[in-house]
Amino acid sequence: MFIKQLSIFVENKSGRLAEITAIIAKAGIDIRALSVADTTNFGILRLIVDKPDEAEAALKAAGLTVSLTSVIAIGIPDRPGGFAAAAKALADAEIGIFQHRFSLV
């Protein structure tokens, strides 16, 4: 299934994640999943939330650089080998995980 993912440019300094998540909480939005890719000076925070359009608006209103993209989401059982089975199903369908944006929930 396709869902929307937020990507937020974040300065790599103490307290920034707390500030961003507080903006989202204040808007009444639930964070379902997140990932962070960082370097020494900045990072990209990727979020799956229950109300992506509202989250994008709240974050932009706070002056943050945000983009919203569609990703493919798949459910994974919470057990040993759950991710391996999902990866195999994608490989069997000749879908490259690193060629597409996925959210594994």
C-alpha cells in the first residue's frame, strides 16, 4: 500500500528532535515510525504519521524544510525472520528495496 512519508531537514544540534516532535504533538499528530540519516552538521528525519498533510503544514508553519513523498508500506510480523520473509517476497517479485522508498511497519 502507498502511504505518505515526511522528510525533514534537521540541523544536527541538541534539542532539535525534541522541538520537531513537540510541534507534531501540539498539532495532535501521532508518529507511527521514524528514521534518521545524519552527518556531522545535519540530518534528514523521515516520519510516518497518522495525518501527514497536517504534519507537513505544522512543520512548514514552524519554518522547517519539509517534503512529503509517497512510499510503499508493508506489514512485517514481529517475530524472528519477519523482515527476512518480507525481503524475500520483494526479491521474488524482483522489487529492489534500495531502488524504491519503503516504510516497513
